Amino acid sequence: MTNTQTVFYPRIVRLKQLTERIGLGRSTIYDRMDVQSPRYDATFPKPIKLGAAAIGWIDSEITTWIEQRMSTKKTC
């Protein structure tokens, strides 16, 4: 008998995919990450560095952020 386990690897989402997924524009996303912006959101998923000029977001963190926002809306 073999033990078959499914291994899930973290999926990285780039900016274009992120904008499509959460419905916010590029500048709004960067505002959410900028501490000095009035639209700053400390709960917004932090990007990870992929290369010299490339960043991405971990898909599961985006999902968690969306779910938190949905649960907050339900309690309002």
C-alpha cells in the first residue's frame, strides 16, 4: 500500500493577477502598502521580493485578507 499525500506549495501572485483578484487598481494597492498614505491598510498582505525589481504576493495570504474583510462586513 502506498501513502499518497497531496503537497500544496505556496502560489505566488503577481500584480496583474492581484488586481484582477481583489478588484483594486495598481495605485490603490500601493497606497494600501504605504504607511504614509491615508489609504494605508496594516492588514493588507505584504509582498515578497522575487528578484531585483519583481515582487509578488502569497495567494493564501490574499485569500485570508479577503475572508477577513468579508467577515468584518457581516458584523457591521
